[in-house]
Amino acid sequence: MDQAIAVFIMINNHCHDVATATLLSSGLVMWSLVHHYEKSGSGSGRQKIGLFLLSIHNSMRVIVLASLAWITLSSIPRILSFTRFEWRFAVENGHIVGLIAKHTLAFVVLVCGTLLWIRLNRKIKAIPSPAPRQNSQTV
């Protein structure tokens, strides 16, 4: 395999794994914040936490969608090069079980992260938006 292609595949695979971890880790952070919101009772503290969640939700959503897009797109070269790159080195070094465990764990992380974000989106959409301020001046 050409060295430049091997480097590309190695970087692609690493970024694919990072995007997979980002999906779950960002979901866990948001879950923690939503959990704190749900346990905060009523009052201005709850309202402030709700406003904070609503304000960061779009940014976090962009990160999640970018991770999902990267996972999807980077899967193509990863799958096409799997037998020539990952599998071959696992066989040569006796790491087949480790490779299978890694990909199984990555799949579980991907599914759990996706399901977590689906549930979080439902909960965040249920948070009441602040009422728009009425202008005290009349025209």
C-alpha cells in the first residue's frame, strides 16, 4: 500500500473513532445538564438552567450532526481498506479478538449515543421557551 494512502487511512480511522466517542460523550454531558434541570424543582434557578440548555442545544446539535456525518462519510474508505489495513495487521500481530472487540464497542457506543441524543432532543424540546418581552411603549 502506498505510504500516503496508508497515512490517510490511519488518520481517517482515528478521526472516525474520535467522532464516535464525541457522539456519546456530548450526549452524556447534555444528559447530565438535562438531569440537573429536571431535579432543580421550580423557580428562577430552574428557569436559568432551562435557558442555558436551550442556548447551547443548537451548538451541541451541530457537533452531533457533524459527528454523524463524519462517521458516515469516513466509513467508506474505512470499509474499502479494512482487509488490506486493519484486518491484515490484526492477523499478523494476533490481535483479531482485540479488533473485533474494538469494532463491537464502537458499534455499541454509536447506537447508545444516537439513542441518547434522540431522547435528549425530546426532553429539550419540552423545555418551555422564555416568553417574548412585550414592549412597554405603544405607538
